[in-house]
Amino acid sequence: MSIRPIVTQDHPILRMVAEPIAQIDDAVMVLLNDMAETMYAAEGVGLAAVQVNELYRIIVYDVGEGLVELINPVLLDYRGEQYGPEGCLSIPGLHADIRRYEWVRVQGQDRFGQTIEVEGEELLARCLQHEIDHLNGILFIDYIEEENFSVESLAE
Ligand code: NI
């Protein structure tokens, strides 16, 4: 396993639509391992493959309940609304309040190719929406409402 560099806001890959994974081969396994290591090293809650310059539909996250890996994740269902602070490892130093669904259900595959579903609210729901957005070239800053725009220092 190795820590990979995280691309930042101006990198064009962050605006591209990621490709589905057709076959979970050794390279995908290595990528999954590296994504987890990179996310933990950066003290992030989630990471999408595009953030380590790999244009594939893979996300990893850990909202405090252990590592989850999702290949080809799809938003199946959602409800409600939450409004709160969000940040991104690719946009260091910026946090802003944005709207998200309060609850979501997502389907994807694990590293063994098994179809899995995850559902959750609050932080988990926010994380899932944020990471899936990355696979479609969307950044959380796209949702910032102008009147609420604020730039904070790196102090956390
Ligand atoms: Ni992000």
C-alpha cells in the first residue's frame, strides 16, 4: 500500500465523469488499498478515485464505523434535507454550509464483486453524496449559495 498524492481544485480530472469498473482486477485492488491509506493519512472521511488521479467510479469512506469500499456506486433512493458544513481534501482550507439529502440509499459492489447496499443519514448521507458527486465531476463548492459563501482558515 502506498499514499498517493491528492489532486487539488484546478486539476482537470476533478471535472471529468469517471468510468465504471468492468472487472475488479489486481490494479483495482491496489487502488482500493491506496485510496484507504491516502484517506486515513489525510484524515479525511471519504475519498473518490478521481482525487488520486484515477478516472474510475470507486469511493472509500469511514465515518467512524470502519472502512467501506464502493465500486460503481449508484444513488438508489433519498429523502429529506440537511444543511451543514462540508469540506473536501481536494479543496484544502475551504468549508461551507450546503444542502444535501438527509438520508440516502446507495448500491455498489465490494472488492469481491458482490452487490452491496448502504444507507444512512446525516454525516454518512452527506459523505455518500459528496463522493458520488466526485465521480460525476461535481464539487461541493458548486452548491455554495452565494449569500453563505465563506472561506475559513486551515485551523480545524
Ligand atoms: Ni471531496
